[in-house]
Amino acid sequence: MKIAVAGGTGVVGALTVGAVRAAGHEAVVLSRSQGVDLLSGRGLDDALTGVDSVIDAANISTLKADAAVEFFTTATGNLISAASHAGVGHLVLLSIVGIDRVPHDYYAGKVAQESVVEASPVPWTIQRATQFHEFAAQMFARAKAGPLHLAPRARIQPIAAREVGGRLAALAAGRAQGRVVDIAGPQEEALDAMVKAYARSEGYRGWVPSVSLPTPQMKGMRAGLALPARDADRLGAPFTEWLASR
């Protein structure tokens, strides 16, 4: 099969591309570095020629709801339009567990994106996943007050991005299934403890205080609204094992 991956140079996208190729399929990376712009649609028609399935793992770094909604609806809308025109038979979307329970900030964009996919003329599958183990590194880098690194408090059940990439590749090789069962890591973790453990693993010895960020999204995560339901598939190793094996 020929499988295209939007966001194929990102954290999970690159691992998805690797999983597609490891399964014996041809992978097409949809990214600006490959001449494809999801927001303008530039290069999409040519890139999707002969493609059987498309995986949408594109992302944006923002905490603003308006920016997230604009990005996800525009980018995914353009992807769907080009996929329909090219005769692509299956669209797989990576989404996030709990977005309908915490529909604020960045999550508002993912809610809007799912609605665009659900109205798609291209047969579709939506796979929701919890936050990645790699989320700890992102928070360590981004959550700062001047030179001070912060450890945001939240309840999450993280999963390795590699597990997510493998699941997306497997879904794209099969038939469209609509909304499939959520995937998550094996156990609940405290995000602030993850950030501090990551910092230590990188040799950082400074103070990393735990903080409760006041955004609606983080409030919801502290309340456990981003945790998976009991029927979710639990995949891979817990965070400490993943961290030690990097």
C-alpha cells in the first residue's frame, strides 16, 4: 500500500512513517519540507496521487482555542478535499482522549477537527490517544517562568509515541472503522513527577517547582478528565521504564 502521513516529521508522525515502512508499505511524508503546505493546500494534489490511505498526525504548538480551531479545520479540510479528489480510500485521524470533556484551549481545535473528519466524504477512522511519554520533555522545555523550569500538575496516563505510531500505521492498512477504542499507557502518572524525572535524566539539578496552571485545559487534566475509560487499550511500558530505556 501507499500511505501518506500528514505531519510526518513530527514526534509521532516520524514514528508513524517508520512503522508504515516497517510493515512493508510505501510512506509519503506530507510536510513543508517535502513541498506540501496543509494550510494553503499547496502540493497536496500531487503528493496524494496513487495514495491508498492518509494518516493525519499534523499538529500546531498553541494553547489558544481560536488558533487551534483555525489550524485544524483548515489543514484537515484541505487534506480531505485533496484526498477525495485523488480517490484515497481511507483517512485516519490521530486525536486525543478527553477532548470532549475539556473542550477548551488547544482541545477546542481537536474537537472541531473531529467534526470535520466525521463529515468527510472519504471513509475515516478516528484514533484517540492519551498524552505521550514525550510530553514530559515538552513541558520541561515550555513551562517556564524566566529561567525557572516549572512542573505542571496534571493526572495523565501517558503512552509512548512509538506505540501510537504503530497503531496508526496498522489502522491505515485496514478498512475504515469510524471511532475506534481509545489507546493509553499502562498506568496513571503525575505529570509534575514526570517532568522532574525527565529533568534529572537530562542532568538538570536545578529546582523544578510543581505548579497548578490556571488554564481550563490544565484544570480539566488535574481533575482527571483526560484519563482513559476502562475499555481503552493499554499499550507499552510505563513512563519510568520508557525513560530508563531511551
